[in-house]
Amino acid sequence: MGRFNTREEEFITLDFDVHSLETAFDDMAKSAQLATVNALNTVGGMANKEIAKRIKANFNVPSGSLRVSKGPNGDGLIRLLRADARKSEQHFGVRRASFKIRILKKPISLLEYSAHQGATGVVVRVKNSPKTIRHSFISSWKWNSDKRYVFVRDPKRGTYIRKRTVKTNAGRFRTQLSKRTMRRQLFGPSIAGLYASKASRQILAETINKHYETVLNEKFVKEYEK
């Protein structure tokens, strides 16, 4: 029932649907269709909360990074695309309703993981305990920029010649050339990557298996009592 999709360039998507049900969605009564999509939306919301709970418990993710967008123009990284009986999709000639958790693929600077400069490198706390990344440093891409990032010198990226104007003891200025190793910016785990992990997909499957049938039965009862 649950699937994971990385084919889109900007998002990853976790989704599940009713394609595996014995009765095709088109053949269901309207009340059964409504009960089905309501169950998908309820269990989908439950699954998202469980995944976010697990991420918070194991990773020191930046504040607000697990916020769910309110509406299509929200600024959160996570969007819950609710199932809709009127907007079901075609899948191998069979119409289906699905609930999707869509997460924007956006890298998170390692600086946002409680980073600070230490004696031997930058100290970060990606998980519960701090870790020093030896020889790393905090700087900006441009000398006059206030935006700071975490870098390491990477010999694989080659070298460059840095030019600086320095003042001599005689009070004159001259150009000083120095060979430097190229920098590489470091990033922490992205929210999309954490949602795509095996542990998160396992939570999705477990939540569906544990709650879907019970919630579906409750939604059926409510629809038939109307």
C-alpha cells in the first residue's frame, strides 16, 4: 500500500492508496468512496506525525523544519496532499485515490545543526551528542557577506591563487599571492532525506497496517449513518 517516489526533481513523495483493495474505486458506492478517502487522509496524517516524531527524537533538526505547509503556497517543507474522491488518479486503467506526503528537496547547511567553531574544527550536534569535524571551519563565500557556512578544504577540488593587498613595513602596499586549496561546503541531513530513510518508510507501513482497517471501518459507519 505504501510507496516511495524520487523521480520528481524538486520533491520526494511518500504515498499510499486503495489500489490494492479487491473492489475497484469506480465500482464503490459514493458513501464507500468518501469513507475510503477520509480513512486515507486520517491515517496519512497519523503517519506524518509519527515520522516527524521519530525524526525529532533522533536528530537535532532546525526549528520549524518539520512544519507542514498550510495550503499550496505555504512556506513549510512538507505538504500533505489529501485524497479526494473527485480527483482520483488513473493507474494501469484503474482509478485510485491516494494520500501523499510531499517533501521539498532542500539542503540544510550544517551550520543550522547547532554548529560553533572549536579548537580543532567545527562542533555540530546532528544527533543527540556533539561531534567535532576536524579541520572544518566557519566562514562565508564572500569576504563582505554576513551569511556563514561550514567548510572543509578539499584537495580533490584543486587549488586556486588568492590575491591579497598587504602593507609592508615601509608603509607601501603590494600584492601578495598564495596558493590555497578549494573549499567545500558541508550540509547536514535534509528533511527530504530523513523522510526517505528506511526507518521513516517503515513507520509509514506500520501506521497503515496498524490503523487503516480500523479507521476505515469507523468512516464506513459514519457515512452509512448519515
